[in-house]
Amino acid sequence: MIPPRLPDVPFRWRDAELAGFKRWRFDEMIAEGRIRKVLYGVYQRSDLPDTMHNRARAAALVQRPFEVICDRTAAWLHNVDTYEYRDLEILPPLETFVLRERPRTRRTGCAGGERDLAPRDTCMIGQVRATTALRTALDLGCKLGRRDALAALDGFMRECGVTREDMEAELPRYRGRRGVVQLRQLVPCADPRAESPGESWTRIVIVDAGLPTPESQYWVHEGGRRVFRLDLAYPSLRVAVEYDGREFHDSPQSRAADTKRRTWLRAHGWTVIVVDKDSFTSAALAAWLDGLRAALRLPA
């Protein structure tokens, strides 16, 4: 007997069942990490790449014809991940909206409501209709908390080519909308050079603490050649702020490279302040911001 085979594209449980899978075996493969959940009720083989095309195909399985995918789900389709790690332990809902006078989505695993969208606010990503990169960025700039909102704006500039001028031109449409004050404050701070949400969070808390805005992705030179690139830096004072995200800094090799680099920097007169995901509690935040303030020779 030929064993059943999972599809080469995102699928629902009923597709696996039609292919001949028993529920116990399917659940076992999820536990083994051979199948992963990508949306509520949608699965994908773990060996398949996480591409925009596959994300769109996954969303197409659960989207109704008159729905528009918005907010963080739309950002995910645009290759801008705005979900925090704790969100991914339990799959977040598919965020969809309908135009006025359409019935709202009330399915399990979906969240949304009504929203006024102009034709220019939507686009097709594969087989699904979603808000454009620009519209999604601005909606999240209003909706998310301040740190995550800036990370979203940075991400859309970096991944999708959205510009500060694009966002500023659309701001009048958001007058009176909840969160627009935050959006107006964050658009001038957005920077496509930020390479991770952690760098965006670090930059905005520095700015909100009343400290000068650091330069993103600064290259340190020696002998006319580039030596190291810093996440955030104050070059004239030789002060660097580095964000250690677990994706790129958790392996022994990465930690050894970080230690070697920072030892070199300190030996060459740099003050290096290292932050990570645990550095944003009230006590931890106050401690490293005080250290940064002292390194910048600013009054406490």
C-alpha cells in the first residue's frame, strides 16, 4: 500500500484526510515538527519554504470573496512580520475586514469588522485581496503599541519600499482616527535601515527618553576599510548600542563573534551597550538608558 502524501502547498485538515491521513497520525506529525500550522485551520509541510507565495495560498483557503485581509495578517503577507513570539505560541486570528454593508466575519480563528477602503487601498497578493503595503503600514502605525508600530513602519520601508513621503501624503486621510496622534509622531522617526523589530524598539525608547537619535547601521572603519557594522551608534562620541535578538545571537558561534567584535570595539575606545528582549522592563530600561546617558555625557 502506498503511504499517503501531504500536499506540496498549504492545506486544510480535510485535504489531508482526503489524501488518506488518520487524525492520530496527522497530530503526531505536528508534534514531530513535520507539519506546522500557518493560520488557524491551515497547515504546511515544515520542509516547504516560508514564502510570500505560500503565505498567500494559505490565506486563500480561509478568505471569503468580499473580505480584505488587513493589519498584521496583511503585513505577514507583505513579508513584514509584526507578531511577537508569544503571539505565535497560539496562532493569532486571521484579520479581515469587509466593506460597509457587508456581513461581518464571525468564523472561529478570524477577527475583523467593517472598514472604509478606497480602491487604491487594496491589492492582490497571489489569490487573496489585502490592503496595500502603504495602507497596512499606516493602519498598524495607529493600531499597535508604540514600539511595535515603529517596527512595522520600519519594516514596510525596508521590505516594501514604502517611503516617508508616501506616508506623509496619506496622513490627512487619518484625521480623527484613533491612534493618528501616535502615527504622526512615528512617521518622521521611521527608518528603513533598521534590520529587526528589536532595533526599532531600542531606537524609539532612546528617542522617547529625550536622548539624541542614534545613527542606524553605522560602519566602523580602520585603515580605510570597513571593519564592523553597529546597530545604532553615536560616532563622534564612540558610543554603540547593540540589540541581541535570539534569532541571530543565540548560537555559540554568534556569541563568540559578538564577544570578539565588542572586545575590539572597547579596545579602540568605544562604549558598547548591549540590550536584548529582556531589556524593556521598567527597571532594566532605566538602567541601560542611564548608562547610555552617562556615555553621551548628558546630565542624569
